[in-house]
Amino acid sequence: MNRLRIFLSSAVFSFRAQFSWLNPSMWLTMKFVLSLSQMAFFVFVGLFIKGPDAIPFIAVGNALQSLSWNTVFSVINITGHDKWDGTLQLVLATPASRLPLFIGRAMIHVLDGLLSVAISFFFAAFIFGVNFGQTNALALTVAVVLTSFTMSGFGLLIGGFSFHFRNPLVFANIFTFILLIFCGINFPVQDLPPQIQPASYIFPLTYGVTAARNAIAGATLIDISPILGQQLAVGLVSIMLGYFFFQAFERSARKSGKIEEL
């Protein structure tokens, strides 16, 4: 019960703190402009290279990838902002369990990621003409929610570096763009060199994009359940590794004084 209280309070305060530095109108502008500009860029590149048949594949892929800005970039920043604001020491001094504390703070970004995907699907349908007529709504919803959750776990994994390194935004940028290459966003994973294709399957987003495309094509929840099961397994491993890295880097940072280093 105490861990649940920590989890919920962390989620609530994380949401309230978001608008202490981010204006709601600016937040909405980012939601719409970022999703549309990224999707349009890759759709037009794909249209030039492969023709109109590439549009649905690229539009749906970028719609799912849009949540990575929330679930990877923003989650990595959780400890980064605390470090720069001088509050990380206070957070770590609390007797609260680290796992519900940081996962709770990441949950608001899961919900924010779902909104990003919904906006991106709107652009895909009404601007780029993606046909959602055969979509299995339940399967697509489960795929998107699970993708958002598991990618937040991946963000926590990378966020552990924030304890040890000066600027975690470097890792946020690197891994956000790595996802564009390895996760089948703009081209199939099979188009990658065979030697590096296995690397694609360490990212939960790869499974989520595949499951979402299948659901839009009419696949049921039962049909995509094997893919979702693999995604959940990879996501849980990311969360466990993230928790391990948080603890390991926290101990290292305490000894070296890097918690207070800016």
C-alpha cells in the first residue's frame, strides 16, 4: 500500500511540475507541430523514393515513434532536471523505495505519449490518407498502450546514466534517433544489413510498430498477442535493468560526488 501511495503521488506531482516550466499552449503547439513535421518529412522522402505505396507504412511508423519523445526523451530528463535544479540529492535522501518513485514519475509520460500517438494517427488519416477502415480498435489500443508503457521502461534504463554523466540529454538524442533506424519506422527491419538486424529486437518499439500495423490491417488481439508478449518481455527486462542501473549509478555517484556535479 505504501508503494502504491508513492507511485500515485509521484505521478501527480510530476504532472503538476511539468507546467512550472512548460506553458500549456507551448506544450500543445509542440504536440501538433512536432508530430506533423516529423511525419511529413519522412512521408515525402518515402514518396519520392518508393512512391505512394510507402505512405501508410511510414505514416503509421512515425505515429508510433512519436511517443518515444515522451517515453524516452522526457523520462531520461526526470533525473536530469533534478540534477540541474539541485533537488536530486533531496529525492535520493528520502526513505521511499526507488522503484515506485521513479516509475510513478514516468507514468505521466506514458499518458502523454498516448496523446502524441492519437494526434499522429489523426494526421495520418486526414492529411496523408491512411485507411483505418479495417482497424481492430481493441488490438490497436492495447498495442499502443503497451508500447508506451514498455518504452517508458526503456527510458528509465537509459535514464540511469543521469546519475553518472553530466548531461543526460546527449543520451536522449542518441537513442531517440537510433530508434528511427532500428525499429522499422520508415523501412522494414529486413532492409537492414543482416548483421545488425538482431539489434532491432532489443527495442520494445520494434514490436509495437509491427503490432500496430497488423491491427490497422485488421488483425485481432489474439493474432498479435505473440508480438505483444515478446514486447512485454523486452519491456520488463528494460525496467529491471533500468532499476539495476539506477541503483548502481546512484552508489557510484554518491562515492564520486557526481550527484552534485553540474
